[in-house]
Amino acid sequence: LRFHPSVNLSILKFLGFEQILKNSLTTPPMGGGKGGSDFDPKGKSDNEVMRFCQSFMTELQRHVGADTDVPAGDIGVGGREIGYLFGQYKRLRNEFTGVLTGKNIKWGGSLIRPEATGYGAVYFLEEMCKDNNTVIRGKNVLLSGSGNVAQYACEKLLQLGAKV
């Protein structure tokens, strides 16, 4: 799910297509899709974000579920938003198994969810280095971005001895 002023139908179609390609390469037993809104959580109060997320899930809940579609957070949809969406889903359906990824550990989420994508990118790089008989330690690495993925990729690269 993406909450950002730039969201429109054509962006969501592209992101959905891209997700299908990613899933075909990594082979989870699912297709791919993307959803979102042009709602911008930046500058909004927690109550405004909560009300929007609850309304959004009220409409979305009949289209998601463990065996249907499992939304994940993207731009503008972090732990806070996932928590609000998850709470509304539980209220409406009285059921919550496998409905959203990115939940807090208290609600069945992963312990290192915030770090997972950034760390995963570095672990992939580490495997590529091994295949090419080299190591990350001592290498100069350039990262683009300053979001969650870039920050945790930077952290892991530094732990492995790279110069970022």
C-alpha cells in the first residue's frame, strides 16, 4: 500500500506489474498487486491518519486476506499506518491471520521488519561478491536514498566493513 500525493491509477498498475515480476523471480505462491491512495500522511495528526486508515480498511477488507491479497506497506505506509489498518481489519472481520505484512511484533509481525529490506539487499550483494571471489570489507559503496531501506543497508554495510 502506498499513501502519497503522486498515487494514481497508472502508477498503481505499473507497481502491480512490477510486483508480479518480482514474485515470479522469488517464487512465492502468489501473483502481485498494489494499492494505495493520494492521501498524504505527512503533516497529519495521528488521529487524522488513524481515521483515514480505518476508512480505507473498511473498503479494502473484503478484498484482502491470507489466501486473497496480503498488502504490505510502501511509501507513506509504515508501522503506524499498518497498525491502524490491522486494528480496523480485526474489528471488522474478527480475524487477522496473515492479512498484512509490516505489523509490529506485538501483533504477530517480524522482529526485524524495519531492517529486513535494507539488510536483505546487502546480503544479496554479499552473495554476489562471493560469486565473484571478492568481499564487501574495504569496498567503497554508494547508496542512493535516505529512507528506511537505505538507512538499514548503510548500517549493515558498515557492520561488514564497507566504506559508505
